[in-house]
Amino acid sequence: MQAQTKMTTTEAENLKALVKSQAKTTKTIVSDFTQYKHLDFLSNDIITKGTLHFKAPNLVKWAYNKPFQYTVIFKNESLFINDEGNKSQIDIGSNQMFKQLNKLIIKSVKGDMFDDNEFKISYFKNDGKSNVHFSPKNTEFSEYIASFQITFNKKGDVEDVKMVEPSGDYTKIVFSNRTLNTPLTDAVFNP
């Protein structure tokens, strides 16, 4: 495995411009994903698979299909959960933490998280890919998330997102079979 090296300021600025340009033109995303949940006390990661649907400006659906059926939809300041037929709804409009998490999810899916006011940002490169580390400046939020790490390919697409908890445990989501700007009806996001 090659070590990643820090980007120059110019390389970081070029990456930001590429990713922001890509994010501006992205209206929809449909992508398969594999999620790895790493917990130090387990010898193997917990692996789940599913499909992500995103529609600008803020509709997000995570549909897990292996090894179980589980759907999470962010829509209209609400979080809708369908756990194998057991449905629930959480109002995230009044909860700052959920609001922040929803904003981060949308921005990380689109790859547009370059906010120096909210994050301490570090830029790295490795084997033709870019890896950006975002550490929250908000101390309350950093109690839950130590950092987000996003890997971009040469075109500026998000390849994976890693959320590291303060304990060192993490969740890594790897995207595959990604298609951009295909028509998606709002019905896809019905709870």
C-alpha cells in the first residue's frame, strides 16, 4: 500500500473547484453501496449493501437490501425509517444534531463539503485519487464524529465516505455503479 501525501495548496484548490463544479451539475445520483461498520471489539466488520438515491436539493434515500431490508429517507426535515415493515418518523427540523447530520450526508454524497467555518480540512493524494479529511469544529458535534474522510476519483466523483467516531470505530461507505442525472420521481422518496 502506498502512503498518501499532502496536497499542495494549488492541488487542493483545483480539487475543490472540480468537485464544486461537479456538485453544481448533479441533480440526481443513483448508486449501489457497500457499508462497512468497524467496531474494535469485533474481529470482522459488519457488512451491509444497498442502493442510494439522491435528488437535489435535499432528498436522500438509503435502501439497505443485504443482509436485511431497511430504508432511511431524509425528506422535508423528517427522517423516515422502515425496518422490515416497522415504520417510524423523526422530526429532524427541531433537532440541531439531526439537522447537521442530514446536511453533512447531502453534502458528502454530492462531494461539496468544503466549508472552512465548519471543518478543519486536510487534503491528501494517493495513487491518482484525492482524500479529504474533515474534522468538525463544533465541539458538540465532534463528540459523535471525529472526522469525515471522503475519497474522490480523478473526475471529482465521491468513491467512498468514512465517518470516524471519537473511539476510533468507523463506518465506511463505498459507492459503485454510480449514475448521475437520471430522471428520478419524487415517489422514490415516499416513506
